[in-house]
Amino acid sequence: MKRLKLNTLSAVWGIIEAVIFAVSWFVIIGDAFGDAVNKTHNTSGAGGFFYTVAWISVVLFIVCAIQSKRYGISLVGPVLGIIGSALFGVTAAMAFPAIVVLIVGIVFLFLQHPSKSYQPTNSTITK
């Protein structure tokens, strides 16, 4: 079985994304208070950034899932990455569950176990 660099890079991006989601609470709440005090509209811009990160990650994890399927790697990691990113992409109120699901998905992405239907061929068996 071939180990995909895309899975490893997606896992690293997932770690960065989880940190971004954790920071989002403080940024959005801080901007909301700032908007209330200063009569500005910064919260929508900050929220837009975090939602953009989430939906770009959904696309990245979909590509990762397609490649994993092609090379016989378990789809658990990419699917959990899609779910975690989509949870935050729907609403930032789901940030904590999104972080938890992402962390579990990241572990599976790093492991890159073969899928149950994977059948090694002569070219993939190491001697």
C-alpha cells in the first residue's frame, strides 16, 4: 500500500484548522464587543474568514477521500475531516464538536491504514 503525501499534508492542515477554529471564538466574540462599542461591522469580516477556511478544508478533505479510495486507504480520516469542517462551515457555534471530530480524523489520516477491501498486488508487497 502506498502512503499518500496528500493525507499527511491534509492531517497537518487539519491541525492548523483546529487551532484556527479554537481561536475563532475569541476573535468573533472580541469583534462583537468591539462592534457594539464602536458601532462598526468587523464581526462579519472575521466570521467570513473562518467560514472560508472551513469550506476550503471541506474541498481539500474531499480530494483526500477520492485519492484515498483510489489507493486503497481507509476513508475514516478524510470523512471525519469533511464532517468536522462542514460542522464549522454551517455555523461557528459548532466549533467545539468540529475540533473534536477533526482531531480524531487527523489521527486516522496520519495512520493511513489500508481499507478492508484492499487487496495487495505483487507490486505493493515489499520483500
